[in-house]
Amino acid sequence: MIRTVLAMAVAAVGVTVAIAQSNPVQQRKALMKTNGEQERIVIDMVQAKRPFDLEDAKKALATFAEAGEKALALFPDGSKDGDTAALPAVWENKADFTARFAKLASDSKAAIGAINDLDSLKVQLTEVRQNCIGCHRTYRKRTS
Ligand code: HEC
């Protein structure tokens, strides 16, 4: 009995993993959504809508750095269609798209080392956000 329950639990986990892997569109949207949430926090700091907090600012940048390293794997061939805002250009210019994620990662890591107060966050965030804005301009459908 215990064995059966265990086997079923293991099988269920396997199915969840398989679904997650077969659904890169959802995964990349979730990852980008987290980027957006973290971006909001640091933008609010820069706009004085929220007090500056060095740890939270670094956490946001670490999220961007991680996204820069992990996101590419979530745009495999065959994930062009469906409920996605990614443009076909992603797969047509894969080398450029790849380089942009690498740059997001390296710029975000450099920014983590470079911030120590609100002024330095302002400078670094402007720099890092060029990566988000630039990539969206070319590779993401406009929502408005
Ligand atoms: C190299 C390209 C690239 C970079 C860099 C990039 N994004 Fe994106 N982003 C995309 C693409 C492509 C989509 C559309 C994904 C989809 O719908 O499948 C997207 C979608 C989003 C979304 C919408 C998610 C949703 O709910 O569907 C947000 C928010 C977002 N990005 C925030 C950011 C932020 C913040 C940064 C910078 C820290 C960033 N992105 C950097 C390519 C990029």
C-alpha cells in the first residue's frame, strides 16, 4: 500500500515536470513576469515611491541576471505559436537574441557590484533596463 502511494506520488511528480518542460511559453512568461515585478520595485525606489533598500535592489538585479542566464532555454524551436507575445524574429535572429540575454546577465551582475546607494542605483538601473527595452522593441509584440 505504502509502496503504491509512493509510486503514484513519484509518477505525479514526473507528470508535473513533463508538463512544465513541454510548456516553455508559460515558463518564459512567468519568468518575465517576475522580472517585471522586480523591475517595479527598483523603479519605485528610483522614483521615490518606496524607500531605497540595498538588499532589495540587489535582489532585483540578481533576478534579472538569473533571467539572462535561464530565459534562452525557454525559447526552443517549435514554441513560436500559441498564447505568446514573442515575435518570429526571435527564431530568425537567434544569435542576436541569445547575445542580448547574455548581456542582460553580465550587465545585471556588474550592477550588483556597482550599487551602494540610490544615486548609483539610478545610474545602473538605467543601463540595465536598456536591455529589457531594447529586446522588447525588436522581439516582443506590442501590447498597446
Ligand atoms: C533578449 C530579450 C529579452 C530581454 C533582455 C528581456 N525580455 Fe522581457 N520579454 C521578452 C519576450 C520575447 C517576451 C514575450 C514572451 C512570451 O510572451 O512568450 C517578454 C515578456 C516580458 C514581460 C511580459 C510577461 C507576461 O506576463 O507575459 C515582462 C513583464 C518582461 N518581459 C519584463 C522584462 C524585464 C523587466 C526585463 C529586463 C530586466 C526583460 N523583460 C528583459 C524578451 C526579453
